[in-house]
Amino acid sequence: MNTLPVNRETEEQLFFHNYSRLPIAVTHGEGAWLVADDGTRYLDMIAGIGVNALGYGDQRLEQAITMQASKLIHASNLFMMRPQFELAAKLLQLSGLSKIFFANSGTEAVEAAIKMARKWAADNGNGEKNEVLSLSNCFHGRTYGAMSLTAKPQYVEGFHPLLPALGMIEFNDMEDLELRVSGKTAAVFIEAVQGEGGIHRVSKAFSDRLMALREQYGFLIVADEIQAGCGRTGTFFSYEQLGLEPDLVCLAKPLGGGLPLSAVIGSEKVAGVLTYGSHGTTFGGNPVACAAGLAMIEAIESDKLMERATQTGAFFQEELSKLALRHSAITDIRQYGLMIGITVEREAKYYVERALQRKVIMNATSRNVIRLLPPLVIGREEAQYCINVLDEILTEEKAGA
């Protein structure tokens, strides 16, 4: 019998205080719903922060994990393992790129991509070509290199000095883009849709100009697909919708089907950049995670979840637009598949807290943006339930309740 209480008091005793956890002890989930230890069901509109593409309790994932775990849980990258090979082949087919490196998390994928970009530049005979740029309002991770690329002050305060030779380009500002890139630029990191930044998409004009400047100055374009990838925006990679042709692609979050897994996928241009011993990881490409990842991708394809993300996302857009007509507190709606940002006049935390009281889990980003990242399996009835809850909260707010 379990005697350890799973509550706020025990959390205070056990952990560093870097998470603001919800006051819910979850035990399991069903589809788009999470179930707490007291039996309360919550509609999950953040999907483990964009991880649980198939929601909860998908039998195909469970079977893939169980079958692989019964054979081999870990062996290390000193060996060849079929689940790695099969997932790598699938990702190369989906991306049209040439080589892959597996790691454990999004921030590790970004770290690997930074190293690869600088080594690629050095291998091509230019030791001063080491500048790595990102876009304002971006988020790339929390380890030192990834954090150094990240724009928001609250993520970097107290951790200086950061990685040198980095810089920021103003989001969607082509004039600033022209000013920032140069012959010293090794790489530009870009999120086609910024998730933590509030669900903002890079313009096609900016993307096209970035590719033209790559031809002029000879740098790499790194697409960070950690939150927007794996079908969430209606295509497997969100950059596809811009016609962007990246040299490196970072994937994570849903890639392992809920298990820790990330990947860096590279074009032929960078195919030879990693040599024996130049980079590595003990757990990256774990066979159980790779088996789960392959099952996850196969489920997305067989269940047509990319098409569903487009259709359900359009339903959200239509219904939220109706809400905005009735409630002036909503000032903007940005929707790309099932990445949805709702800009509101006051701090979004207000709505998040009241939604939780109504058993709907959502979160806030960029202070005044409600972010919705539901599982790709969410249906229209569940989407409508979420919208109805938002309508109730906005109506009460207007009435001063």
C-alpha cells in the first residue's frame, strides 16, 4: 500500500522549487482526458506540453513499448539496433534529408545542432565563421547553448555569461535580417511557428529572404520543430508550409510517443560533419523510445491525424472567432493546425486558473496568451467543451463575477 502523500506539502519537502505544479495528482489518462487520483477527469488541452500527440492510453504505443522492453531496454550506441534503424529511415523519408542523430530531449537536439553548425563552418576552412543567430521571442531550450539562443529574459537571468558569438534577429523583420547576417554567420535557428513565443508564424517573405541570404553568405538554416513538428500544424514539419529548405532539423516532444527522444536530421550538405568521437550520447536513440516513436508516426499516418489537426484546428478558429465577436477581452487568435494562441487583454493566467476549476487544463505563455496544444486525437465535441468553458469564463469576467 502506498503511504507517501502525493500533494503540495510532500512536493515542498522533496523537490527544488522550479516548477509551479498544478494541484492535481494524475494517475492515468484516456484519449484527451487525464484522470486524477480522486477520479476527477480533466480535458487536457496542453498534451504534456505538446508531447502526447496520441493522447493517453493508445494501445499501439503500449504494445510497441512492451514488446521492445521485453527484448532490450538499453544497449548503447556501441551497437546497431533495429528500432533505431527503422525510425531513422522513416524520418529521412518524411524529411527528404540525408543523416540523423538521436538524442534525448529538445534542448539536447539544439545543442547538437549548434555544435554541428560551428564544426561545419570550421571544416570548411573558416574559423571566424562561428556566429549563431536566432529570432526574437524564440525559445530553444534550457541548457547553456540552447538557453543562450533563447530570447526571453526570465529564462536567462542569473545565468550569465552565456555562450559567445550569438545574436538575435527581430522576428519577421527583413531589414534587421539583412543587417544581422554576414560572412561570419554559421547558422540561423528558426521556429516556423513559435510556440513558447505565443504561437506566431514566420512569414513566407522572411523565410524566402533567409534562404536567399544563405546562398549569399553560406550559412546553415536550422529548423526547430520541437513543438510544431510531428504533424501538429497539419503537415509533419511546420516549415513545409513556408517552402523552407533547412539544412538541419531539430525534433523532440512527441517524437518518442511520450518517452524521452529527440533527433537532429541533416541535409547532404552537413552529412559528413560528425565524425567518430566528435559528439555522442549514452541514452540517445534508446530502442524502447525509438520503437514508440515509430508506432507514434505510423498511428499519425494511419489515423490521418495531420488532416484531423487541420480540420479540428479550423473548427477551433471558427468558434473562437465567434467568441471574439462577443468578448472584447480576446484581441487576437492565431491558429496553425492544433497550435492555437489566444491573445487576451489581461494576464492569461487568470483564464488558465478558472479553466482548471472547470476541469480543463490549458496554459499561458508570453504573459497574455492562452496556449492550446491538445492531443491530435481530440474530437470536435471535446474542442467545443473547451470553447464553452472559455465562453463561461469570459461571460463571468464581463459581468464582474
